[in-house]
Amino acid sequence: MEQSLGTETPEARLARKDIIEKHGYTLESYKAAIDGVLEDDVLWVPFEQAVVRHIDSLLGNPLEPLGKKGKKK
């Protein structure tokens, strides 16, 4: 969405709002959920690892196998 609409345009703000609402969040509940993940290592670390793995896969880098709870073996 940001690649096609940018980050600060009125259209981007409306698209972000639509995406958040589509997944059952209000802006306030979305921000609270994000803050909860950022403040909890048990939630943040697996999320961060999943993002890195996804980006690596898009770049064509081989994926290392994961062990329990998203940790690399």
C-alpha cells in the first residue's frame, strides 16, 4: 500500500484505516496491540525473526530451519 500511495498522503491514511478496520481493529486498539508486542520480548523476538525470514526469502536468500517457538536451530 505504501509503495503505491506513499506514507503521508490522504489516500494512504484512508487505506491504512481501511486495512486496520478490515482486521477488526480501531486505530487505538491497533496501537495498543503494537505497543504490547514491542514491550514483550516473548512476542517481539518471534515476530522480528519472522519478518527477517520473510525479507530474506524475498531477496532469494536460503532460509535456515526454525526450531521451537520460531528460534533458529
